[in-house]
Amino acid sequence: MNFGPAVDARTGAKGTRIDLDDVCRHFVVGDVVVRALDQVNLHVDESAFVVVLGPSGSGKTTLLNLVGALDAPTSGTIRLAGTDLTTATRAERTRIRRRTVSFVFQSFNLFPALTALENVQFGADVAGRAHAERLAQQVLEQVGLGERGRHFAHQLSGGEQQRVAIARALATGNPILLADEPTGELDFHTGVQILELLRAQAESGKTVVVVTHNREISRVADRVIELSSGHIVADGPPAGGRAGLADLRW
């Protein structure tokens, strides 16, 4: 199966760096202030495969939502591909999401009334890609689902649904790919296939950020960022060096 890059990054994209400086995201729940992220400084270079590791409640998803312009920090500065998200208007953040960032969610978030091909085509249409239907078919073939395009989500296995979700993200052509627990609902064999696909996207030039609680997954990353109670407690290459996919066990 060919897990190589489906499409090149959008023409004219000026880098894919991610920069967070002194970022805080606090929520008020009744009389309690929840510090989901607190004074986070993080800089991710282009063409990197990064795993953000931590238990539930550590701030992983909050971090992903901030980087993806789905949320705004309480304080601090976030720059995405050189654009300051913290001063951007809502309309500007929407444009940034359409042109720069694609998401892959643990729950797949496929439209049940659309076929696999139509779900992928939706991603291409939203991003304004030319020849969206043809591109959608091409990307489905890249992820090994070229013959499943006419199937609806309920007719696909969990692994197939996740690959459709990834194909939809790739069809945008956006240079940054953010994945929230992309293997969390999959069996081991299928999870490794998904990691292989994500790894290939980083090697093709995209910046890939995966958040997970599964420490084993972090072994195949270029860089592992560990979160605990809203703070970065470790940041560096995997302990013992990067492992191969065949070495994973969970």
C-alpha cells in the first residue's frame, strides 16, 4: 500500500512553523480558575513529526485547538506559519484554518449522509482546491481506499473511517496536519497503518502534530513534548532514539 504524500503543500505557503510564547489558556468554572495551559513556550520547525504526550486533563487538546485557530489564548502569542493568531479576527482565523491547517479527530467526524468520496471532496471544496472530485479520488487511492469511495461511513471499519478522515485532511493541501488521538479507537494493526501514513506526510514536508496519551506512539516521533497540568515537563527526541513502526507494541 502506498502511504506517500497525496498532494503537495499549497502553492505559495510560506513555511509551517508553529510558535507559542508565554501562552496561557484559563477557564473559569464557577469560582474556580482552571489553568488548562500555563506559560507554555513552544516552537515547532517545518517538516516535523511531533507527538504531544500526556494524560487526560494535561492540556493536550487545548494546545491543539489553540494551534489550529479553533480557540484563542487567555494571554501570550501564537504564530502559525508567520501569522499572529492572537491578533487575528474571527474571519482571518477562518481563512488561516482553510489554507494552513487540517484536522484529524479521534471520532473521525465524517458526515454520515455522504460517501467516503464525498467526505474527502468536502475537504477539497472547503479549501478551494481545483478539480475537487478527481483530487478526492486520488487521495482515497493514496490511503488504500480507492475502491471504497461509494461506501458510507457505517459501511466502513473504524480503520477505514480514520483513513477517510486523513484523506479529507490531505485533500485540503494544507501544510500543517493536527491529529487528536488518531489511533485511540483503532486496533493495533490499523493504528500502525495510520501512524505510517502520518509519518509519510511529515517526510513529504508537512508539519504533523499528534496528541496522545499512548507513550508507545511517541517512540516513532522526531520530537516528544510531554504535558502535565498545563505545563511542558519534557521536550526532546524519544528516549533511546526514534523507533521503527515494526518495533511498536500496545
